[in-house]
Amino acid sequence: MLKRLEGIVIKSQDYGETHKIVTVFTKEYGKVAAISRGANKPKSRLRAISQPFVHADFLIYISKGLSTIQQGQIVHSFRQIREDIVKTAYAAFILELTDKVVADKESESFLYNELFHTLRWIDEHDSYMVPLFMYELKLLQRAGIAPVVTHCANCQTTQYPFVFSIREGGLLCDRCRHLDEHAFMIEDNVARILAILLNVSLERVGTISVKPKNIHMLRTIFDHYYDTYGGYTLKSRKFLEQLNLLE
């Protein structure tokens, strides 16, 4: 079955000397693994569209097993991501996490749109941690392990203030904070931001302003939470740690 699909390359690996196995996150069919024949040859017409981060229109022969990329045309190359090692590291992290969370050939149009807008934001802006948080939270929600960020994880109250408990899986109110003596102390603004990050689409966001200290707090919380509940081994996280970009 030959299909014309919009997609983002989230993974690319060599297959033999001249071919690649390319994982494309498509808008209609979800994640599709396809062989890109001859993509490692310097003059291959498929070489450019078989690279990670590429957003393209693909012509793919869909099969039950490994599909085949017939042709494609780049829509966005996300050049600024490719030319900046830090942007590359963070983009690789969300692509690898997407690959782990999204199932093969299951439509995920919402996540697809969120990934596209996140990559575009990283490509076009110098400050991109908040969009990263937004996408990470939505992936965790898709995986069924998102933290509780709209109310107390124990008693469901919405009354401030809150702390954030890794052990209890989200916010704890002032009455329930005793359940975790190691909970993170957070400002009310951080608790409000968490709810927005989970529930608002990046496409609806104009400008995003969060204090650097709160960015650092959110990154610390996310990393500890992921270490506890993620369950995925990600090479990209190790690379970020080597760059000292994760706490």
C-alpha cells in the first residue's frame, strides 16, 4: 500500500553498507519503520530525507513488516538544531523518548503536532527549556506515568501551597506534605506552570517567560521523576549528562 505521508525522522541507523532503516513519526500512521535503500550513497536522492530531525513529505510503501521509502521532499530541515550541539542533544533526547513511547502504526496526531512545534521552537529560539518540558510531560502522560500537577496527589485539593513529591508522584498540599520529607519545595508559580505545561498545546503559546531559577528547579524535578518512573534507557540522556546539561 503506497501512501504519501507527512512525517518527522526520529531515528536513522545503517543497514548494510548502503542502506538505512529510518523510523518516521507520521501524522496519520504514527511511527513507521522503513528501509531507505541506498541512502548512505553520497549521490542518493534519499540521503537528505533519511537524517534525524528532518520534517518531510514522504512516499512510503506501507507493509506489515518493514516498509519502504520510495521518495520524499524536505519541508523543514531544522538547520539551527543541526548546527548547535546543545540543541542537537536536547532534540535527540525528545526524539529518542518519542520512539520509546509511541507505538508502531498507531495514529498520534496530537503528539505529532506537539513534536513538530517543539522542534521548530528549538530551531528558532535560544530559550527552549519550557517547550521541552511541555513535550516531555505530554509524552509521560501518553506513557501513563505523568505526575499529578493539577491538585494534591493524596487528597485532591487544589489549594496552594504545594510541594512536589517524587515518591508520591506529583504535588502534595500543605496538609499532606508530611508524606514525603524529601519533597521539593516549590513556589506557587512553579506549581501553576506545571499544570499549564501539561494541559496547554505549544501551538497556543505566544511567549514563554519563566525565571532561570524556576527553569533549574523544573529541570531537576523532571530528571529525578524520570529516573524514578521512566524505565527507559536513553543514550541521549547519557550524552546530555556528559555535556553537564542534566543535573
